[in-house]
Amino acid sequence: MSLLSADRIDVRHGGQIALQGVSLSVEPGEILTIVGPNGSGKSTLLRALIGAVAPSRGTVRRANGLRIGYVPQKLHIDPTLPLTVRRFLDLPRRVTTPEAEEALANAGVSGVIGQQMASLSGGQFQRVLLARALLGNPQVLMLDEATQGLDQPGSAAFYRQIEEVRGRLGCAVLMVSHELHVVMSASDRVICLNHHICCEGTPEVVSAAPAYRELFGTGTGGALALYRHEHDHGHDHDHDHSHSHSHEAAE
């Protein structure tokens, strides 16, 4: 059974149609990436799936007791506010120090538990947000433009961490992004959204689809870059940085 599904949903903002006739499902353990230009309804779709926005038509179904972890686009914390990573992870629900340390390890930022949130780098900050989302042992991990503000190597490293989280914890992952150059090759499916679903399939299929190229063009500006692992290298982690490359849509 799907963990989460939408069946022909419409969502309106005032008189404007944000989503029209959108159907999708999230299966256990899969990584599903939604790409689309700014204003295409990506964040609205996440809010509808979570239940924060009610569709004007269609149905959203969530598995009974579904646990969702959410990583927001950005979170502003007043830099003058003394707030350690450990204290931040206690919001809104207190957790034990071993739980906090395990979540930080899973997010790839062991060792920052005593630091001030304001002192973290952009990449560390996003990983702490990821750790907070992992504290509830989610069945579905949702990320809304979670690499916004990171440079391309930082984004690639963050996406590799998400792939590792999926492998370690077995959760499904639903990500949205307009950054076409940092879509993860580990995605089982990519959905191209522009208020409706234009095309969907593997990253390779979507990057070659006419609807994708019509929206985003070809060449570097419209490339769907795939950060690959050499999975058959076993536990050799050094290859992570040397086997990243771009796979561009065919001209």
C-alpha cells in the first residue's frame, strides 16, 4: 500500500489554480523528486500532501499513523539568540541526548551538538534541520528546496547524505527543487511539475522528455545533473567526491 497518495487534486489560491489534476503516490522506501520552475506549485503540493492545504477537488490519502519528517526551505533564527544545536533539537519535543546524537550522526553532522545554531555553516545548518526531521523516525522524509542557498558541491553532498539516510533508515523520500543541476541520480522517479504533471519517470527519461525540455531548455541551464555513486565499491567512501558528473539532456 502507498504511504501517501494524491488522486486528481486541484488546489486554488484565491482565484488562481496552483495545482490541477495532480495524481501521485509515494511508495515505501522510494526516493521521489519533484522538479519545476518557481511558482509551479511544488511547495503547495507538499502542503497538500501533509494536510496543511485542503484540495478544492480530489483526494489525498495518508497511511494510518503515517510519520512524516519535514525539512523546510529555510529557517531564520535570530543570530543574537543563544540557542545550541542540542537545545534546538528539543523543540518542540524534548529528546534524549543519545537520540539527538544519533539523529545528528544520521544527518552527517556528528560533533556539532554543543555549537550555537548561529555559528553553523549553511551546509551544517541544513543537516541539523535534517537531523530534527529524523528524530521521529519518519516513514516519509519531505524536503522543500532544502539545498537552497548551498553551492553545487554542498548541494551534491547533501543529496548524497539523503541517499545514505534512505539506505540506513529505509524511509521514503519526497523532495522538491527548482535546481535542475542538483537532482540526485538515486531518485527512483522524477516528476516534472508546472501546475500539472508534465512528465515523470527515471531522471534519464525525464531529462530527455520533450515536456521537460520545453520548460527548461537544454544544455547547462536545463541539465539534469546526476550525482552518481560507484555502488560496487563496497565501503570505499573516498570515491564519493571523484565520481560526480553531469548528465545533460540531449541537444
